[in-house]
Amino acid sequence: MTAGNPRGVKHVPRKRFGQNFLVSSGVVAKIVVTIAPQHDDVLVEIGPGLGALTEPLLDSLDHLHVVEIDRDLIARLRERFTPERLTIHEGDALKFDFSILGGKQHSCLRVVGNLPYNISTPLLFHLAEYADQIRDMHFMLQKEVVDRMVSPPGGPEYGRLSVMLQYRYEMERLFLVPPGAFDPAPKVASAIVRMIPRPVSALAASDPTVFAKVVTAAFGQRRKMLRNTLREMLTEAELAALGIQPTARAEELGVAEFVRIANAANALTL
Ligand code: SAM
């Protein structure tokens, strides 16, 4: 497979759109097997690019949605696929309303993508707004980002991204992809991650906004003790009463402990 196109003119990859195209047919096949598309799935691919994943996904699907920002790539996709098989949503995935894709009624939307690495974190936070409509997500991301997403407490990789995503999703790093699988080759290794939203009934934060605020404050100055970073929300005694060491640092707390702190802080403001 090459980063070519049906018109024979090579697309020049655009750095500003994070374009690193998959060119390893072995890796593409492995990703598609991992996703295991079924013909009637409601599936959306973010950033189809030159179609490296789009085409093999469509081999198993009746229909596929894609969201792409690059007009040149959109024109190529239009030449190659009919609108009956492929619905192309032109624009920025960061602003895209994923609820229009029909996952609303059944929590059935499947999301996949070899994501533009420059917007991966904001995109993950944007998608979290639709998590109750999503069945699963499979993404290629920088290995370093995936490691932060799935990290347990205690290490330098554990942070706001880990806590916020682990609260909302079951996540698993599936396999690594070397730079040579892309054109142009990125400087770093990549990894495939699977994200499955937890049922709404399992989400214990009484106010998700307060939960997010607590996590952001705690990791804002991650070397500081919680009695300092959370001072505006809970006193040292209130932290201790929750079974949380006021002298602990954010990286020592698990997701359930952040939920406990957030619910106590929320109860105090009611
Ligand atoms: N899926 C293709 C592949 O695997 O070869 C392309 C992957 S490339 C890493 C990222 C793709 O996302 C590019 O097609 C790029 O134009 C597109 N993209 C970048 N920023 C985007 C955005 N904000 N919204 C939608 N698509 C975007």
C-alpha cells in the first residue's frame, strides 16, 4: 500500500493536520481484525485520510461515516467511494456533533481512527461528552499518550488524562505500531487502545463538573500536597475524614478516591 491516490498525484502530507498515513498492510489488517466490524454497525472513522483503514473497514460494513478536515483528501474520498457507502462529514472533529450519527437511541456508535496526534487529548475529551451514546472506540495514538491513559496510580505517567478517562471508560492498550508503518514516519512509537464506556449507572460522581474540577486542581501542581491543592474545596480535617491523607499527592490517589473527594466537596456546596 502507498500514500498514493486514484488520480495518480501524490498527496503531500500536511503537518498541521497531523498527517502520518498508514502504509503497512499488515498493521492495517491487524487493526481491522481488532475492530471486527459487523455489516450493520454504526461506525465513524475520524480522519480517514487516504483511506488506508476506510477501504478495508467498508469491506465488512454496509455503510461508514467519516469526519475529515482536509478538503483535498475529501475530494479524493468522494472520487473513490459512493455516498451510499460512505457519508463524509467535512470539518473539524473537535467541533463535530457525534450525536447526529444515530447512536443516541441505542448507545451503539462505534468510533475508530488513526488520530491526528496534535489534537488527540482535546479530541478524547470532546468524545467523552458523547460516551453514553458510544459502544466502543479504537484509536491509534502516540504510545506515550496511551501509556498515560491506562497508567495506574503511583507513577509519573498517571495524571489528569488517566483519571478522567479511567473514570469514564474501561481501557486497554492492545498493541504497538512502529514508526515505519507510516508515511511519513513519526518520530515516536504508536499504540492501539480500546476504550469501552462504563454504563452511566456505574458513574459515581454526583456532579461530573465538580469531579473534573477536583482532578484538575489536584494535578495542576502535582508535586504539592492535597491539603494545599484542594484547600479551596476541603479542609485538611475533611480530607482525613474521607480516609485521604492530606499530605498525599494527586498521583497517589485512585479514581475512586477522587470521586469520594468530589462528592464530599459537592455535598458541602449544596
Ligand atoms: N486514517 C488515515 C491513515 O490511517 O492513514 C489518516 C491518519 S492521519 C494520522 C490523521 C487524519 O486526520 C488526516 O487525514 C487528517 O487530515 C485528519 N485530521 C486532522 N485534524 C483533523 C480534525 N481536526 N478533524 C478531522 N480530521 C482531522
